[in-house]
Amino acid sequence: MVSMLAFIMLCMGLTLTFDDFRRIMRIPKAVVIGFVAQYSIMPLLAWGIASALNLPPHFAIGLILVGCCPGGTASNLVTYIAKADVALSVLMTVCSTLAAVIFTPLLTHLFAGALVPVDSWMLFQQTLQVVIIPIILGVLLNRWAPQLVQRVMPVAPLLSVLGVCVICAVVFAAHAVSILNHGAELILAAVLLHGGGFLLGYYFARAAGCSSHSARTISVEVGMQNSGLAIVLAKQAFPLLLLAPVVGAVSAVTHSLLGSMLAVLWRTRLPKHQMVDTTAQSL
């Protein structure tokens, strides 16, 4: 499972170049707003939902881990379907993912430390191992072995999707009975977390002065988490909480469904400036 997630992050790194990191400076306001929203709204929301629903420790830890993880790469596809700002989505995913090595352990310790002992150093090591190192390796391969990368890229996205499916399938298969017994509780928590992330992410961005176009992108990025990372961290850092990874698996399915529905809705209701542009092009 660890190697599978590392491969997914490697595929993400293969799509990046050093120029992508320079682009962050061209739209710093939107990136910063999205970054702040990512690491404030979701951890607080996860902790609040876990407390309000009085979730048992294993589910509460799993939900908090999901909330403290960076944005997921699926958000880029959903942003594209919604006709939002794909470039901003990619930059936000990169920034939140690279920052996860610091923020995910610290925020998990802050919000989950009162429930169970949290080994922040273990979380740091695991995040570094399965996220940061593979991404850096992918960027370097893209820089120094572009021909190899070009051969791999046509199948890399498909393999990444299959990798996430395999990770979730392993968890579902291992804990099928528990998922069936607590399905309603888990789905409710996941829907509240990701639905709240989409909603609050949008209005947070609008309140901070972003356009509707950028706010939609930030909303998608905030609402869709790297649930695969949450599963791996729950399994590695909390080995005694056997059901903690279940929340990440339910989360992956939930945010994909909610994000897809939101993308279709927004695709049919473009912001005014985009509608004007579309009309002008048709004329």
C-alpha cells in the first residue's frame, strides 16, 4: 500500500517541471488563499464533525487525518470538468502536497492528540517517504529523462487512478463487516466533511476577494483530499486503530462523487465572464 501511494505521487511528479514552481509567483494571491483555506477549513471541519457525531476514536482519527491531508490529484480533473482554473488547481495541489510534510503531522497532533497519542515524527517520516521523495524524483526524471517520461505519461494517469482504487479496495475488503455495520455513520461524516469543504472553500475564497472562477477552483481543491495518503498514514502511524483507514476509503469515494456532481452543475452554470467569452467565440 505504501509503495502504491508512492507510485501515485511519482506519477504526479512526472507531470511537473521547474517552470511550474515559478508560476506560483505569478498568481500568489489565489494560491495563498487556497493554501490557507486547505489547511484551516478541513482540519477544523473534520475535528468539529468528529466531535459533533461523537465518533469512536478509530473513526475520529481517520476523519481528522483526511482533513489534515493535502488536496488530491483528482481535483485537477474535476476542475477541468467544471471549466474552472485548471492551472490554479495544479499549483494548489503541488503547494499543499509539498507542505503536507510539515502541516499534516502538526495539525494531526493538534486536533487528534487529545484522543490518542500521536507520533508526529512517524507521520513526518511517512509523509516524506510516500509523498515528497517520489514527487521530487518525478520532477527530476522529467528534467533529466524527458524521453522516458513521454513514454510513461500516456498510461500514468490511468495507473494512478487504478492505484487509488486498489488502495481503497484493499481497505474495503479487509473491513467489509465493519463498514456495513457503521456505513451510515461513515457516509454521513464523509458527506459533511467534503460537502462542507466545497461550500466553505468557495465562500472563503469569495470573501477573500477571489473571482467566482478562482473561487470554484479553490472550492474543489479544498473539498477533495488526498484520501490515499490518509489511509496509508492511518495504517502506519496508528497500527492499533485497525478501523482508522476505513474513513479514508469512504472519503475517497464520497469526495469523488460529490466533486463530480458539483463539476457537472458548475459546467452548466458558468460565471458571467466565461459566458460572455463563450458567446463572443461563437459569434
